[in-house]
Amino acid sequence: MSEHIVPKRTYIGIWASLMCLTVVTALVSWVDLGQWSAVVALAIATCKALLVVLFFMHVKYLSQKMTILVIVAGLFWLGLLMALSMADYGTRVLQ
């Protein structure tokens, strides 16, 4: 399999974006957003995770079939973990 060569400028830009998002995460933690706090925190975390997966793990440069396979596998594991967590939560006895 051939490697895709990514310019250093791209990596530096992604790193700068990750650092900016980290600062935004820290700043947002000081703001009381009520019930939206978790949503905003998860949205920022998702953006950071997407940048890491797409560029540092080179998923962006894989074939479309492989990208779909990675997405489906990730969603499968997320669904499995959520189902097991909800099964545990649903069988707890409240006293």
C-alpha cells in the first residue's frame, strides 16, 4: 500500500486548530450554558476527534470503501457500548 505524503503545513495547521479548540474548550468551561454545556463540550470534542482521525490517522486519504468501513465499525462499537450501558442502567433497582 502506498503512503500519501502530506505537507508539513497541513500538520501545522491541524495542530494549530487543535490548540485553538483546546483553548475554546477551556474558555467554555467557565461559562454557564445550562443544559447546553454538555452539548457544546461534545461538539468541540467531536471536532477535535474528527481532525485527529482524518489527518493524523490518514483516514481522509483512504479509499471511499475503507472510509465507510471505518465509519460503520465505529458506529457499531458505539452502539454496542451504548446498548450495554443502557442494559446496565435499565436493570438497576432504585431504592
